[in-house]
Amino acid sequence: MIAPSSDAAAMSSAPAAAGIPPEPDAGTKAAYLDELRAIDPRLVDEDNLDKAVNRGRNQCSSVREHPGDQARLVDLTNRRFIAPDASNGFGLEVAERVLAVVRKHLCPTY
């Protein structure tokens, strides 16, 4: 039988194994969200700030998986960052800027 603490450790390491970084600290989260708002306020759901953070953390897994494929990463970013009035994304120019913010704040070592 596996001890409960081992199960918890395995669960917490699953996101890391998938390339998803840990939750950012409060300062990093605020800076990340501020930069997204500066690009386009619709990127941040003010009623659910974690949505933008989780999308960024998930995008980090793509960055880790395809580090040298900028075109693919921009396309994936465009698909991942959507809003009610931008269900097909915000376009490739915006997605490229969002990707830079994700890399800067959430997964700078990828």
C-alpha cells in the first residue's frame, strides 16, 4: 500500500512532469496579468483571474515541448487565449506578444 503522502507527491509532480510550472507568487501573477491587460484587457477575465494564469501555465507545457517552433507556439497561444468575443483567439500578432509575456513571467527557463 502506498502512503498518502506518496500519492500527494505523485499528484503534485504530475503537472511538473507535463511541463506545467508551479503557481506563480503574488508579485509574478500581478505583473503577468498587468502585461496581459496592457496587450488587450479581454485576455484577463476579471471575475476569474486564475483562468489567464492557468492558460499561461498550460502554454508553458507547449513551450517546453516545442521550444524552437515559434510559429507553432504562436498558433497554440492564439488557440489557448480566447474570450467570449474572440472565440478564435486574438490573432497571431497578439498571440506572439502573449507568448512573450508567458515566457517572461511563467516559464522563463523553458
